[in-house]
Amino acid sequence: MPELFLHYIWLRKAFMPYLQHTTFGQPVEVINTGIYNTDAGPDFSAATIRIGGMMWTGNVEMHVRASDWYRHHHDKDKSYDNVILHVVAVADKQVFNSRGEAIAQCELQFAHTDEQLHRFLTHRREMCTATLSNNHELLTDNWKHSLLIDRMRRKAEDIKLLLAMTNNSWEDSFYITLAHNFGFHTNGLPFEMVAKQTPLTFLRKHRQSLFQLEAMLLGQSGLLPKLGNLPQREQLMHEYEFLQRKFSLAGIDPQMWKYLRMRPQNFPEVRLRQFAALIHKNESLFSYFVIDSTSGTLKTLREKFDIKNDAETDIPAIGKSSQDVLLINSVVPYMYAYGESINDKNLIGRSFELLADIPAEKNHVTEDWKTYGFSISNAADSQTFLHLTEQYCCQDRCYDCEIGYHIFSIRN
């Protein structure tokens, strides 16, 4: 049983026909279930409950098992000291607050059947989308804006973790992120591993030679010996052996790369060569793609990914849709994160403007939402619906969601 199911029963007051008692036998009468809390802290606030004849107003915390109180370290958290009732499915342990005071505990009684639980778990999303189909106004502009901001902040937090790993180097962090996104989801992890095991400083030492850059990146991928049709493969292997000794390089396992149902223009070796061409073209990826992109049109930003301006380059061009994916997942998040770090509101605003200019992403998530009649016209829209799906729908956070709360709460 998920904890969310207890929240559902509590909000619906489905426990009302049944007598409730504390684990010590005191009668419990719920006058007001309280306000559902979507932030940190107890699950419900301002609840009014009569326990053993005494009226209490305060917070209510819920867990499937009472011992989860300790697993979540609430016994050390002062914000849980004003919990008046601990509601659980299984009271396997008495709980105490940070002051060492026992918390009244109730093993919630309700008509729990397997059919009821199954229906809730299986049909909750269908119930939500069915209601939304006829009530688009439930997805308010304010909630959509909040979702998009939250997505950008989460991406900024991921960037901070990378910065901590790279001695606060925006250049190195962006290089790793851009590499990951050159894997275009399917090969994001091996591409990122190649970048992490091939420091940008090494590549910069040989930036003037596209041949050496290709040799280093293809060699580090572990794929080079397998690419029989690759032009100059033998020369590239020989060059990589030299660079490997020079920098004490260690490549990754080639078995990590995926080719299944992939078009030739998306093969890992093609993407690696395209990535090498970008490094060959630009000494500073971060400055070129982020700092210098604060002005200009979407067309000029896409042109930054042009790798066909070099006579020695026989690499397929990076397609427009791929350019947009790289802008959405690499350039825009770094614009936002860097703008936030230096308190540049113009840079932060530019990141949102750019999302509004880029066409919407096409994937199963956006297509599903379109079937319910929602308009997804740009990347700001598609990122919003992706965040809603990933962070709320797929994680059963119905009561943290403005839409789900309206549909499933007792108010309806």
C-alpha cells in the first residue's frame, strides 16, 4: 500500500463510518482533516481532532508503517514536534518527537479492499486525464509556469553538482553536459563517460587538428577497432595509441553503446565525430554557446552547431531537430543556471524566451497530452508537460499536483 493511498482515504474522509482509536485505546474523532501540505514538513496542518475527550489543533503525519517515522528521521526534526496525531496503516512501533514526547498514534480503520486499492492505483491517472479532457481550465497558467520554473531549477541543481565535481568550472561542466546530450538519450551515459574520462584540457591541446580530436574521442569510446568502414581507421588507431600514452588515457567499454533501431546518421561514431568538430571549431564551448547566445535569433543560435564550414570535414551535418534538442537540454539550462549564479535577470529571462522560440519536442509524452486536447506549440510547453508527467504523474504525487488535488480531494 502506498502512503498516498492513506492520504486519499484521509482527504475523502472514507474512514468516517468506522470508529478510530489510538494505539492506547483512546477514542479519536476527526473534526477537520486539515490542510494538505505540498511542501516539506508534516502531511496535514491545522487539523482539528478530539483525542480521548480533549480537543487538539495541529499537524497530522502519515506513514504506511509507524517505524517510517524513524526511517525519515522525524524524531530528530523539530518541525514535527507539533504533530498531534500519527496516522498509520500498521502501528509497528511507538514514536516520539525530538523532545522525547510520545506522539498519539492511530491505526486508521477504513473499508480497505484489494479491489478498492487496485482501482485507485490503476485508474487514478485515467480518472485525472478524463477529467482534464473536459476541464482544461484545471491546468492553470500559474501552475504551468510553476512547473517550468521548477524544471529549470532542478536542472540548475544538477549543474551545481557538476560544478562541484569540476572545481567550479563552467567550461568543463558544460562540456560534460553537452557530451551527454550528444548521446540523445539512447547513448547519453556512455557519451558522458567518454567526456569525463577525456578532460577538455587534453582535447584543447590538440584542438587545431580535427584528426587528432576524432582519434582521441573515438579511441576513448572503445569503438574504433570495430569501425571497419570508417575512413582512415588505421591512421586514427595509430594516432590514438600515441595520445593514449601521452595522456595516460583509459577508454570505456564499447558494449555500453546502443545501435538498436537507430538510423546511420545517429550512430555513436557519427555523433562523436560531430562533437569533435564542434571542439575543433570553438576554443570555449561555454562562452560560444551560452554567453554569446544571449542575443540573436533562433536561426543564428542553430547556426552555432554548423560543422560544415571546414574543407576537411566530411561529417554529416547536425540536423535542425537535433540542434533544438541540444539547445533545450544544454544551452538553455546553463543560461538559466549561470544567470541565477551571477544574479543576471536578463540571462534568466533569455533562457525562457529561447524555450518559447524553439518548436515543441515530439515524444510519447507530448503526443499523449495532445490526445487530450492540450496545445503544445513550443519547447516551453513541452518541457512543462514533461515535468508534470515525470515529477508528478509517474511518481503518484497527485496531491502535490494542483490538478490532482482538485480532482481527488474531498472538496470535489
